[in-house]
Amino acid sequence: MYRYDQFDAQIVKERVDQFRGQVARRLSGDILEDEFKPLRLQNGVYLQLHAYMLRVAIPYGQLDSRKMRKLALIARDYDRGYGHMTTRQNIQYNWVALKDIPDVLEHLAEVEMHAIQTSGNCIRNTTSDHFAGATKDEIMDPRPWCEIIRQWSTFHPEFAFLPRKFKIAVTAAEHDRAAIRVHDIGLHMRERDGEVGFEVHVGGGQGRTPHIAAKVADFVPEAELLDYLEAIMRVYNRFGRRDNKYKARIKILVSETGETEFTRLVEEEYAAQRETEKIALPQAEIDRIHAYFAPPAFADKSATSEAFERAKAADPKFANWSEVNLHPHKVPGYTSVTISLKPIAGLAGDATDAQMMVMAHLAETYGFDDIRVTHAQNVVLPHIALDDLYTVYRELDAAGLATANESHITDMIVCPGLDYCNLANARSIPVGQEIQKVFADPAYERDIGKLHINISGCINACGHHHVGHIGILGVDRKGEEFYQISLGGRADEKAAIGDIMGKALASDEVPGAVKTIVDTYRDLRTNPDEKFIDTLERVGHDPFKEAVYNAAD
Amino acid sequence: MTSVRPKLKPETPKTITAWDTASGQVVWMRADGSWSDDPTELGVFTGAAAEDALAKAQTQEGEITDPYFMEVTADGQIAGRETLRESIRANGPTVPYGVII
């Protein structure tokens, strides 16, 4: 994991001191909300429905036990005993008092964390594959480049006031778990003739006008990445619309300019930049950053574990969890564990302070002190020895953290919705809970297989409904909550935006409609291994629409 | 950015709501112009008195933040198009939180 140098530590400390002064002036009435709002947003502080909300950056979702324990302390001492994991792999606190936020930021600074650039029209937290550095299917670890992008984009003076917020994601695995094609910039690491570079996708995004990103470059060599990113940002900063916030994201610029012309503009800027002001990151600096992400000292182990096999045979619940929540590790004898934060009828993405302490302890004791937050609002322990797995599982189970549903139908992405959010039109969490209850039987859920349901409480799409295999969008109809269902979205390497099925449904009709969709899939699939999304793409959406709306009539 | 707030007619009963600046807690204006964190204590205003109350609230933006009209019934119950949103603001999330399920 990257460690702050003296410059990092100094700028974060200075930022805390500066914000402490700004808060004091706000509390004394010297500055009013209109003046204070841009200042608080630059420090991740929103004013939500009930209270202030503080969003804390977790670069590419990586934590260690020291950081996780600090997040637990903040939840316990400054909030109401929990935090909420977000789709940018960050954490949000929902009840923190403004007067306390400078102290919270000081706590965060002690463990090399902050809330800078978690809001506002700047480059936000760079996200990545939550299995980075552990998964078998990556060509290399993308985290060093995420860190380089983080350092380049933090306090970059040219990009502090962009037309709109800006999100970058990086993956190095063929199977895209970082949703790069629905990001402003998505980077897919590729290998060509022994050289590593980046396939560059630009202009993806969700919100009210969803777009899949356009591929603007097949291969940008590592050494030129920052120049290329800077060229894209300059084209966006120059031509991106500032007259209408709904048309200000780069996806609109790419779409209105056309992919070919946009690419030409980027290439032109890139060529000019390479001539005159090449960033030319020194190889020594690239190597220095890579050294922070050196693999841990894995033991020489057999690919199989007798202890693991014995435990599975003795404990069917553990066996089921092992089949669902583990991901293949690149080193024999190890696995990556997904800790689901989606218990049935629970609070999607929330972890209590006690649960955070358990996860910190397990990472420190059994997991090379490595923890990841996923964009699907779960937590991952990327490096657990199979020999230790049953011990880890039992501790997770005792803490309410052993739900076996990773990437299954009850593992939904759910935005906070109208229960918390000032922008929401409808609640998301209760709808998700009711759907979970329908699929609570583990055998039924396993039979359905992998299926992503994503729920947003408004068109801003924080719950990624556009790219859910089944997407659910809350809408307001004269003060009543209704839900629009879409089908066929996906966030992976075959990214697609879902199609709206038909008229919106009342909240109590949604769980039944989802069950109808799922049972239609089970009737239509060629065999139990054909996934929901594959059946949907094979047969089209009509049988599902007919089943839902005929049942409703 | 906040959600769109409906425009209320002068004769529609309303109160003023805002957030306490230091804590972020939701507050409502009492009939005497002071602030309460208890929605049962809210004052009901109409017409010019409501406009005066909002104007007064806007001068108190050190203590409170972003005051606006909220529709209520004549006896002070949350009402109108934003009933669900304002009820959640008043009573908290409709789901339990901070607990291990």
C-alpha cells in the first residue's frame, strides 16, 4: 500500500487546518451557506436530508487494518455507529455534525486519509478492480497506475474547476469488474509485444443520459499515460459545456462532437503536448510507486488445503459460502474473500463500527493487512490462505458478515435513496429489502445464479440502475413512489445500458415483478448454467415484458 | 443542489424548516420565530406572516442553514406533495440503521 511522503502529509494537514478555520467562520456567522457550500464540498461535506454527510476517499478502495479501525472509531464517536460503502469504493458517514468534521478530518489525516476531491467538479477517486494484485486473470496489478493517477489528479490546478465531476477507473483483467466503460475515462491495461499500455475509453457515464464510453486509443504506452490523460482533460476543459449542468459531463461532449472528431481533438492536443511540455514521468518514480504494491510474502502452499476440505464437508453453510464468495487467487493455496454487506433485509453497503473492527482484525491476522471496498458496496479480503478460511468464516459469521450472495440476486447495488438523500425521488433501501425477502432461500438464489440488480432512487443513478441486469429506478408521481424496471444493462466488458420494460410500478408490485422476470428466465434458459443475462440476450426482452405486464393485467 | 421545492400559494398553511448549522439537525420555526428540533412544536404561517417569517429566517443563516417553506395542515401536520420527503426528514430513515441484521 502507498504510504504518504512528507509532501502528502503536509498538504493534508494544511487542508485540515484550513477547513477548521472555514468551519469556525461558518459557525460564527462570518460566512453564510452560499459562500461556505463550495468550501465544504471541496472537503466531501454534503448537507443531506437529515444531517451533514461526510464522504471519505478510499483510493482505489484499498485499506489496511489501521485505516479500517480509524473508520470504525469515527463511526462510533462521531456518527451513529456505522458507515456506508459507496460505488466509488469510498465510505460515507450520514450523521456527522459540522462542528466535529475538522476533528474527524484530523483523525483521518493520522492514518493518511482525507475527504479531498470526494465532491465538486474535479477528478474524483480513481477506482479499480477490487481483486487487483490478487486475481488470476489480470496481466498486472493496476494499483500503481491508480496511485500515479491519484497523485497527478490531486490538487491539479488546471483541473480543479472542470465543467462537471470526473471519474476514472482502471482495470488490468480481461473481465472488467471496475465498470470502466461507464466512466468518464476507463483504462484497460493491455500487453503488446512485451510492453504494457492502456486501452482508453472516454465518455461513458450514467445519470439522466447514460452512455457507453467510446474507445479513443487502442494502446497508450505507460510512459505516455499522463500526457494522454492530460490531453483528454484539456479538450474537455476547453470544449465541455458549462452553460447547462445536465449537458456538462464529458459523455455529452463526446456524443455531440462525435467519436471521430473528439478523438482527433485529443490526438491533436496530445501531439502538441508531446512536443512542448511532455510530463515524462521518470522511470525511477514509476518504480518507486510500484514498490509500494509489491506482493506480500506468500507462503509456499499446495493448491489444495486439507483443513479447508474437511471444514466444507463438516459445515454445509460454510461449503455454500465458499462456493459463492471466493475468487481464484494467483498464488496456490490462497483465495480472495468477498465479505457481503448485503444481509437479507439488511442495510445494503452499511457496516457497523463493530463489524469494521472485525474486518480489520481478520485482515491484520490472516490477510496480509489488506482490505478492499468494492464498487458493489462489499468488502474484500484479497489474500486469505485456504488453511485459515474456516477460522475467518466463523469470525465473519459471528459478526453477521457471512452472507453467501456475492454477485447473486440479493447482492444488489442500492443507493441511499429518499431515506437519506436530498436529491432522491423515492426510497431504494426498503425496495431492495423486499426483493431480498423473495429470494432469501439460499437454494433458490443459487439456482438463479449470477444476476445483478441495481437500484437508484432518482435519475442521477448513484445505484447504477442503467447497468444492472435488472435495473430499478425510483420515480416520483405526484408525491407517490413508483419504480421503473429496465432489463439488459451490464457494467462489464460487454457494457450495455438497460432498456426500460414499460410503465412504472407501485413499490409493492416490484418484488413480484422481479420474481416474474426471474421465473421467466428459469423457464427459458437452455440449462441451469446459462446465466440470466445470456438468456436475456439470446431470447430478447419481449417474453419478460409480456410476463410482467400480462401478470399485472 | 437540493430537490425541487414546490411553490406554495399564499393561503396554503406552511411552516419554515431548515437545518441547524452546527449539528446539521433538522429544525422547524415555532410560532414565536424561535427554532425547535421537535416537529410537534412547529408554527403554522400563511400569507404575509409566512413571507415575514421566511425573511426573518434568512437573516439567521449563521445559526440555521437553507430555510424554506414546508407545507402543513392548519393544525401543523406535514402535508402536500412533499409529505413523504418531509416526514422522513422529520422522523429519520424508514429503515433501521447502525444495527447488525
